[in-house]
Amino acid sequence: MNDGFIRVAAATPKIRVADCEYNAGQMARCIRDACREGAKLIVFPELCVTGYTCGDLFLQSSLLQGAINGLQEIVKLSMNEDILIVAGLPMVFFHKLYNVGAVIQKGRILGLVPKENIPNYSEFYEARHFNPGPVKPVKVRVLDQDTWFGSKLLFSCVNMPDFVLALEICEDLWVPAPPSIGHACAGATVIANLSASDEVTGKDMYRRALVSGQSARLVCGYVYADAGDGESSTDLVFGGHNLIAENGVILKESGRFENQIIYGDVDLEKLAAERRRMTTFMPWGQEDYISVDFEMGIVRTQLDRFIDPAPFVPSDMAQREKRCEEILKIQALGLKKRLEHTGSPCCVVGISGGLDSTLALLVIVRAFDMLGLDRKNIIAVTMPCFGTTDRTYNNACSLVTALGATLKEVDIKAAVRTHFEDIGHDESVHDVTYENCQARERTQVLMDIANQKNGLVVGTGDMSELALGWATYNGDHMSMYGVNASVPKTLVRHLVRYYADTATDATLKETLLDVLDTPVSPELIPPKDGQISQKTEDLVGPYQLHDFYLYYVMRFGFRPSKIYRMACLAFEGVYDPEIILKWLKKFYWRFFSQQFKRSCLPDGPKVGSVALSPRGDWRMPSDASVALWQKDLEKL
């Protein structure tokens, strides 16, 4: 439960209809198994103690007393286990029968939540036996304990404040306004659904969509436990289709017709962070709820959860191709609008033979095609200097020619040397001045050519470089429109790959593939033996790691120690923990110290859920202190 993670379980034991003692024993076995697996919450199906398909036996006193006896056995078991148990059974209050979910922990019945929506259509005839319970909780006495009975109950973990549980039962999810909406707005972060949803053809897809969609709408964890084999097959078959979802993502799903326990590690801190970020997720109705407190032992959950090492890049090929096409279209449409508004007849772009400038040129071509403009009005400028290699130079030229743009070469070596003389810099000293003089000269050339042609300078820098401040202030940092400004480096590579895979021109495809195979470099230091000597990732660290850090810093505001833990899992076998920590420390130092460069960024289109525009997603003071984040890192 450290770092906001909690392991939850959805269990479908094989029961015997109306055999409460047997069923309670099967539930006890599941509880012990879940405890061994480190689960802190286990949810059972609807009416699991008796079975859902008891029919008119629900009106028999013997069955109802058997259900109470079964509940008593589960309560006894809970005294020695540190787990929150949600069990379904029938109960009588006020001379009426109710379908309830009992929440049990450490020998206490924390509360009893009745089903609100009683289905009485098609194969369901629950209104024959059950009544909707009180919405406003009332006090009742069960097994010599006073407890709450009602729909509006929240179960709050006092030593893990982000863990707040609420219940709904089967049909409650399928109605137009599920009770879980109110539960979440009142503070519930996890919804448990005790269900007995029978199987008919295609119903599993609809059920999965409901659970996924509700968890997304409510920004919550959703644990759905379904009745399975063991229920009566007189008219129906139950599949035990258990689901665990988190904010629209199915974390775990059981096979149907298999009676399984499934486990999922829900990130409660992530859910809380998302709710804080969303100004439209408004709390309401808390005054109508009773909150029941409980306490659990805080342990470090051994995560069994996939943590994507490339959070910006879909792992599924079809989704990745769709994402790439969508991003290219957003980038091109942004530039198209800017060209239409300014009336500029041309674009000017520096082309280096590297990934970023390649992507920018591909986007410009798309924008020109959308506008029906002649590609010859794309002025692609190659500016060889001290660090330029034959490989990148030739790729730049080949790319421009293959795309039908206009290639212009401006050798800037003489101009940079003159500048060195003007400011008194020794050319043999390859320091930051040596590098930035070249970068700023390139930007000046582009700006002046744009003035000549009444055009726009299109920036090539990507979001990863902006996060790290890996850009020369008023050099490649500046442009008239930055098409790559919200595209992380790991995604730039896939966008260029997608363009290569879909290219019909053999020369263009071959050139793009070689660009992809070229080390990332600003090429500001002279090459060695004709090869690139200045490799960006040797200096600032692997972009794969930095993009991972950037995503979780920006998207959820996680602590450095949590990001480190997640990175160690995501990159296990790829990077050693010491390397991950080294570059994480470097990331925070650069991210805070380089904000001044981001505070004056040119316009550029947002393409994903994370962006660094000072006018949009990220408004950070340029002189903010990194001390708190460094202090957290010192614990590691």
C-alpha cells in the first residue's frame, strides 16, 4: 500500500445453492488465498453466501438464518486477517427482505449496503423477494453489533486517505444513473460491485464496456465480482466474469466459466491526482453520506501490474499507427491555420538530417498539401558547420529532394568564425559558447531567409528537449511556429517510422530509415573519423527514461521516489537502478533550472495529454526551487 498502490481481488467461489455453511467455507478459502497474495480488499458476487438462484427459498426462515450463520463465520475469520471483505447475502430488516453487501474488517461489520435497483424483467424477478433499501443510512443490529444499513455509506481508511470504498450491486451499474456516481462525487475512490450477471451471447463485451466506462467517468477503481459455476442452471448459466478497472483501463479480467480469483494493483494516488487536475470533477453530496472509518496495516505491495516503459507510445501496432496518423494531422492542421491566418506563401525550416527536423519537414509537406500549395515554397535550409557529418548532410539533401521541397545550403563556418573573432572566443575551446554560437547563427539565417521570402520559420525542437532545456536560448529554442513542441522524443521516432512504413517512394523510405538509425546529436562538436562525436543521450541521458519521468511528473505529479520505483519495474533488465536514479536526479535538476526557456516558447499545437506550453498546460515560475524533490530523492 506504499506509494498509493493497493491490491484488490474479485473472487468467484464455486458454491452450492442454499448451502450457506459450504459457501461460507469456500469464501473463507478465497479470503485466505487473497491474504497470501497481499490483497487488502476482496469482493464476492451478489448473494454469494446463499447463492443468487435460490428463488422462493429466499422466503424460508432456514435459509435466512443460514445466511446469518455464514456471515458470522466470515466475521470470525476476518479477526485474524488484515483485509476488507465485501460479501453478498440476503438480510431481513423491518420485516422486509433486502439484497445486501456486507463490508467486514477485523471482526467488525462496518456496514450493510442494500441493492437500490431491483430488476424485474426478462429472466430477472428479484422484486418477487427483495425490496430497495434505505438510501439514507440507519442504525441496525446484526450479530450483537450495531452497524449502518443504507446505500449512502463510505468506508474510509484513516491511514490511507485515498482509499475510500463504496458499493453498488449488479443492476445498479446498468441503470441510467448508477449509485456509484453519487458515491464517487462524495469521495469514493474504489467502487465494489457484487454481481450475478448471467451469460448470453455478446453480453461480456457490453459488461466490460460498462465497467471500463464507469471507472473512467468516475475516475475510480472498479472491482466487479460476478457469480459463476455453482449457481443453478435451471434457466441460466453464470460465467464468473470478474473485472478490475482503473480510470477506463481494464487491469485484470478473468476467463469466463472458470470461477477465478483475479488480482489488480490499483494506483489510488494516480486517481487522486487526476481528480485534483480535473476542475470539472466536482464534489457534492457528502453531507448525505455516513463515513465509516477503518484502519489497515500499511505494507509495500509487490506490484503485479504492467508499467509501460513508453507511456507516450501505444504498444499495440494498430493503435500506434492510428495515433501517429492522428498526431501528424493535428500538427499539420495547426500549421495550416497559421499559414492561412498570416497569408505566408512559404515556410522556412532548418534541415539537419536528424529526427526532429525530419518530422517538422514531413508536417510542413502535409500542411502544404492540405492548402494546395506548391511544395517548392518549402525552403529547407541545410547549414553545415564544424560538426556536420556526411551521413546527416546527405540524408538532409536526399529527404528534401524526395519530398519536392526547395533545398538551400548556407555554409555557416565563415560567419561563425567571424563571430568568434568579434567576441574573442578561441575556436579550439569547444565549450557552450562554441556550440551556441553555431546554433544561434543557424536561427539567424533561417529568420532572415524567412524575411526575404515573407515566410514563417517552423521550429523543430521536441517536448523532451524542452523539458530538459536541451535547446540554445534564442537559437533552436526560437521559431515562428513549433510543430513538434508537444511531441516527446520517443514518439518522434515512431512518427518518422510510420511515415517511412507508409511511404511509396523508395528513396524517401530509404532516407527515413537511415535517419532513424542515426544517433541523436546537435552536431555542434567536430566529428571523429567522419562519425558523430557528440551524442545527446550520452550527455543528458536516455530519452526513453526522460520521457517516462516527464509523463509521470506532468500527468500525475508523482513524487520522485514513486517514479523511481515505477521506473525500476518498467525498465527491469534494461537499465540498472543506479542508472535510473542518476538520470532521474539529472531530470529534476534540468527540469527546474531550465523553466525560463519554456516560459517564452513560440506557439505550437498540443497533440497529447501532456504539454509544456506556458499559455496552456504548464505555468511554472522560472525560479522555483527543486529542494523538496531533491529531498525525496535523497531517501533512495
